[in-house]
Amino acid sequence: MPEGPSIIIAKEAADIFSGHTVISADGNAKIDMSRLEGKKLEEIKTWGKHLLLCFDGFTIRIHFLMFGTYRINERKESLLRLGLLFKTGELNFYTAAVKVLEGNVNDHYDWGGDVMNDDWNAKKAKAKIKEVPDKLVCDELLEQDIFSGVGNIIKNEVLYRVRVHPNSAVGKIPPKKMNEIIEEARNYSFEFLKWKKQGVLKKHWLAYTKKTCLRCDLPFIKEYTGVKKRRSFFCNNCQKLYV
């Protein structure tokens, strides 16, 4: 599943169509394609894992799910979910969820919940975490209403960097350490973006898919943790378990 930084890269690539008018729209998405034709794409925004194509009065929300992809000025053999044709080229989406959001896009999103947004609100994230003290940190970091854009790669890398075990209860983690987790979730997301653009993201992974702890030279544990049952890679020696 693409994480927040990858969606920003998609947004930046698709921005060449901002301000241009849709000539035609097709695909198997269950939306009114004719509504898009003749409409100007006002701007493209992102919120976490959502790519938002903003028109006057409505927005097309693209969620790439686990295997969604996009193509600019080319097509795949796969079934087209949504394709937009402009005078300057075409923007195509595959295996993605497509939904129409009516009205102003700002009424649908809390931009302060997006870890890569300028309006990111760390205090609000901390307040929401305090409401669920028994929840495991491996699950909480994946809650999109708190850490929008954070996915499983970022979760693993953040917890390894701050030396916190994924099965720790958030209510047991000291406030100073929780602040560190929240701050690192944002910081690492921007590092992810930089490395992804450079094509060297995997070279910088310290925990995700790794077999040995670089700090302790001990085997990593691979486990499907929390209620979400997402893969966690961690070291029992240097990542402290707060229970």
C-alpha cells in the first residue's frame, strides 16, 4: 500500500494537469464520468494516502489501496479504473478506489492530521493517543485519523529509531518518549520522500524486512502484531517493551 510520501510524488507528477480541462473521462469506477467532462481540474491535493483531484463543487478521491497504480501519458493492460484525457495528455488510475466528495474538499479533511501537511498538529495527535491508553503503539501509528500517511514501513522504521517495542501500550510509554515517536513519524516521512525520489529508499531501511539488528547484531523478530496484524520487524534487546 503506498504511504503518504508516495502519494505526494504522484501529486507532483500529476500537477502538470492542474488548471487544465478534462476532455473526456472513462473507466470502470462507479461515478458519473460525464460530470468530469468539460470541467477544469482546479488543483491536486493530498491527505495521507488519498490523492485528491479538486474540481469546482466536488473532488475525486483516489485511494490506491494495496495494489493501486497510476500512469501519466501511457496506459497499462489492466482494467482502467479512471482515465482523464486532457489536451496536454492523460492521467490514468488502476486498481484504486474512486469516490466523489461533494462540496469543498476542506470540509472533508482535518489537514492537521496529515503528518506531512504544513498544518500538522502534534498536540492533537498526542491528545487522541491519550484517549486509548491500552492500544498498542504498532496499531496507533497506523491510525489514519491521527497519523495520516503513515504506513507499515514508516511504522517499523520509526519504532526502531526511537527504540520502542511495537507491542508497547501507548498509555505505558513515558510522555517524553511518546513525543519522540510523534516527532519521528513526521521527520521520517520527509526522509522517506527524499529517499524515494532519489530511488534509494530501501538502502536506508534499518528495520523493515531486515533480519539482523544493526545496533545489537542480534536476529530481528518478525511478527504480525496488534489487532491490525501487520508485519513488525523489531529487536527484543534494544527496543523497550512498555506494558
